[in-house]
Amino acid sequence: MLTKFQIIVGVLSIIFLLITFELIHKQKLREEYSLLWLFTGAIILIFSIFPYFFLSKLFSQVTGLYYLSAVVLIAFLFLLVIVFHFSIVISQLTERNKDLAQRHALLELEFKELKKKLLPRE
Amino acid sequence: MTTKQKILVIIPAFNEEKSIGKVIKEVKKYLSQADIVVVNDGSTDLTSEKARASKALVLELPFNLGIGGTMQAGYRYAHEKDYDIAIQVDGDGQHDPTEIPQLLLGLKKEKGDIVVGSRFITRSEYQTSIMRRIGSSILSRVISNIIKQKITDPTSGFRAANRKAVQLFAFYYPQDYPEPEVLVLLSKSGLKIAEVPVTMKQRYSGGSSITKVKAIYYMVKVLLAIFVDCFKRPPFVGKEREGC
């Protein structure tokens, strides 16, 4: 049962890593995010190779978590952090986008007025 | 009375080709010394062309930013060009330009940094649905409590701002529901708000941005936005003051 699960997760994580590499290669993913996803892929891969860490007595004694619930909880927390991070990024981008749009409009008006002044008949 | 001051009238417009020419003409008639800037919020119709034909300046946003971003573009222009007073008038014709002198008088006499034209100080025959009246009164009560000053018409977009307020707005302007939110922002930044009674007309074109059904939804969201505003750090202008 566990071996099957290991194989599935391992294959998925390798595919995931390959896709990430490909996106980095094509420069479709910025470094800050590419590092994050490489790291994530690597962690999942390690976890599929050595699942016994999560089954060990030490781990469950320290955290009070057993295998499956540990996986779910860690995955959930991880996603929560990422989504939160993305909302911060989106907020920043929206603000900058608004600022740029306004600046663009101001410059355009300035430019048109200047053109009118310099070239009255066109 | 205001001959020496540089006045800018900011008209936010989104697809207002039917009314914009008329609004500009009326503003010019009653306030000939003012410059007029129409901020076109990514309209898909002939708003810009109509405004230019009426000899107004046009700030054209490359895409739709919503009312907050649109107004702020106007205030940034006012700040950049060093205007003494900025007046905001809706592009749909519901604000009566004959009332602008009232706003200017308010700036002078009431010593406000911003003057809001209120529909509800005196009884006017301005028609609104019951839902909107209830919503409006709850909203004004909440805001009045937060800023510790009586506000009768927090959603009115018919306003005049002095240099200090223009500077603040150019730097920071709320984006979601700017009319009520601005009041909280102003009081947090220690600026004075004054209200003067005005009458408003029915719109030349278009409906209210708030339909009857959405009134409650709108109010809840505005209230949430205002409570969020209470947690925000006040912008740099003016002295610190604990608002909420």
C-alpha cells in the first residue's frame, strides 16, 4: 500500500520538477517563484523516497501527528502560506498597475498639450 | 470672490457621451475661471471626443480603474499643476453646477479642508428609493460616530477640496468606495470636513451605480471597507490623531 503511494507521489513530483525546470528554461517563471517550486518539488520527492521519517515514533511524538494527517496538515499549511503570499503580490501589482495607468494618463495629457503649443497647425 | 484662486473641476466619466458635453457647458457657464479636466475611465464610447469638443482637458486612463483610481488621477493632476481648489462633479449631470459657488463658500466660511454637498441637510425633493434612504442613514450614522462629527450625506460625490486635501488625495485615495471612505481617511489625517446643503437633479443619462436590490450588499461592503480603513495607518499629511 505504502509502496504504491510512494511510486505515485514520486512520479508526480518528478513530473512537477521537470515542468518547473522547463518553465525556468523558457523564462516563464521568475527566480523568486522558481526557487519556491523547485524547493517544493524536492521536498515532495524526498518525502516519497523516505516516507519513514513521517512514520517514525520520534516525529509523531514531537508533533503528535501520524502519517496521513501529517501530510494533509503540512500540505494545507504550505498552500495557505503560498496563497497568502500571492495575495500580497497581487495587491502590490494592482497598486503599481493603478499608479502606472494614472501616470500614463497624466503624461499623455501633458504631451498633447505641449504638442498643441509647439505645433499649432498640423 | 475667488478670482485669484486656481480652480480645477474634475469630472470622472465612464461612458457618459450623452451627458458629458452638457455638464461641461454648464460648469463653464457658472464657473468661467475654472479649468475642467474630464477623467475618462476607459470608456468605450465617444466620451473623450465629446469632452474635447467642449474644450475640456481629458485625462484618458488606458483601462478601467473604477471610481477611486479615476478620481485620484484627477487629484494627481490638480496637485501636479498646483491648483488651489479641486471640485469633483459627476459626469452624468446629477450635480448642479449652479451649486458650485455654495461649495466654494463652504471652503472659505466653514474653514473645511473639504466641503461635501449634502442632499439631506435640508429637505429637498430629490428622489431616492426607501432602501437607499435607510442604507444612507445607517451609513451616515456609522461614519458620524467614527469621525465624531455629524455627516448627513456620506455618499455624495459633489465635493470641493483645498490644497491640503488635494495633496493628501494625490498621495492616497481609497479605491473601493471612495466617497464614504475618504471621510474616515480625512478625519484620521486631521483634516476638517464641512457640509453644505445642495439640491441634486435627476441624471441626464444612466442609472445609479447602486441598484435597489444591491443596496444592502453595497452597504455591508461599505461598512466593512470603513472598518478596515480604521486599521490603516494614516497617510503622512497632517498631524497624527486617533480616529477610531
